[in-house]
Amino acid sequence: MQRLDGQRLAGQSRAGERGSGTVLAVGVLGAVLLLTAVALPLVAALAVSQSVQGATDAAALAAADTASGRVAGVPCAAAAEAARLNGASVTVCTVDGLIVSVTAVRGYLGFELGARARAGPPGAGEGPFG
């Protein structure tokens, strides 16, 4: 029963509104799944990026130890091995005295994520940050 001014009486529902809550719930669930599907690879890319930075840091430290004579070997070969053990590959390795600069990359979802690192003995670099 409906009043003359178009308002419904308490306890009555319109037949056309049945199931609209289900449609709304499915729509919200779909939106959440879509956002998750987009956000998950982006968050994973951040983790891979941090992993590449760690591999590059380890490579630069290994090369610096070799360049200083602390460890026997060739600096850039030591950097390549350290990066490989950490899942990355060295693309650039330069040795300037006891300072070693390394750039390494790792592939993720068709993209190459890269990082740079520099290592050497304390006080060997120029400026306040080595």
C-alpha cells in the first residue's frame, strides 16, 4: 500500500529493488579485486627494486675489498659474482684507485630495474658524502 504523496509505508518494499544489494556487493568486490590486481605487481616491483639495490651495494663492497687488496682477485669480476649471487647482473663497473662504482640491473615483468652503488675506504671520496 502506498500513500497518496508517493511515500511507502513502513515494512513495504518495491519489487524492482529486490537483489540490488547483491549487485552492489558484487560491484564493490569486483572493484577491490581490480585494485588488488593493479597494486600487487607495483608493490612487488618495489621489493625487487630494493633487492637490486642490495645486490648492487654488495657488488660494490666486494669490488672495493678486492681493489684495496684485502681480497685477492679482479675488482669487477668480484662485483659481477656478488651481483649474480644476489640475482642481479653488473652492467657498469669502474675502478678509480680504491673507489669502485657499480651499476647493476635485474629484469621484472619485462622491465629492467637498476641501481648504482659506490664503495671504497673511509675518506677516499670527494665531498661530505664520499
